[in-house]
Amino acid sequence: MEALERLYDSYGALVFSVSLRVLHDHHLAEDVVQEVFHRLWRQPTSFDPARGRFTSWMMSVTRNRALDELRRRNRRFRSEERDEDPEREFAGGDRFDEPEVEVILAEMRTVVSAAMTRLPAAQREVIELAYFGGLTQQEIAERTGDPLGTVKTRIRLGMRRLRVALVEYMDVVSPVPETPDGRDAGETGRA
């Protein structure tokens, strides 16, 4: 339980920020945060340290869960024939509105934006469409007119460049917490 609390303290704001960026809905983003940490609690072995860093895995789980929620919501709205404004105002009053969290998130946005500007235009475009636009790789291929394999390659290469550009920043901002027995959670594969 203590390890999960420490993970939440370290990553909760980041998980919320990624969810909010995809969903544009404060309450749905909070739901995604709960679901991501619930999954981590129920299936801690789903993280495999041999496949990558804990932070990358956590962001991937978050993004995928947020996209699932976005698709579910879009299907519901289409079936109800409603139009929803994705740029609506966010109301809130929880810990994500605290000044310290806002400063950290603003700094993260600045660092990620700067790293994105250093990507080749084609890689930047597909990453923005996938991660911030919520499109699948197939939808990106259809929108850009590029073959699916090209889209996949651009995303993979762009993410690799971003990982290299952001690795030092992520190590400073959100180091992998230790487990209750003092070991690094990212190395043990346990939360």
C-alpha cells in the first residue's frame, strides 16, 4: 500500500496531465487516473522492466486508457447525435490545481514542447496526431495519406528521439520510487 501511495504521489499529476491533454475533460481525466492506479494495484506484474522504463510504461498505459475513454465517449456521442465542444472550460478544486503542481506541469510542457520542435516535421506531426489528437495509427495514415508502415516508423523514431531528449529531465523530476524494502520499483518490476 505504501509503495502505491508513493507511486501516486510521484506520478499522479503526470498521469492526470496526460489524461487531460487527450480527453479535454477534468472529470474523465480524474477517472482515468483512478483506473490507471487501480490497474497498477491489481496487476503490478504487468510492468516488465526488461521492456523499458517505468515512467514510459506508465505514460503508455495512461495514454491508452485515455484514448479508450475518448473513443468510448465519441461512440456514445455519435449514437446520441450530440456535438460536444472539446475546448470547454475546466473547473476544479483538487490537488492538481495547487501552485506547485501547476509549476511542475508548466515546466514539463515547456520541456516537451522544446523537444518536439527539434523533431523532423513529419515525426512531430504524427506524434501530435497520435498523442494529443487521439488518433490511431490507421486514422493518421488515412488523414496524412501516408502508408501505415511509414506512420508507424515515424512514431517509433520520433518517440525514440523524444525519449533521448527527455531522459535527463524525467530522471530529475520523477525518479522511480523505492519499494518498501528499499529497492528501486523500476528495477524490480513491482510497485
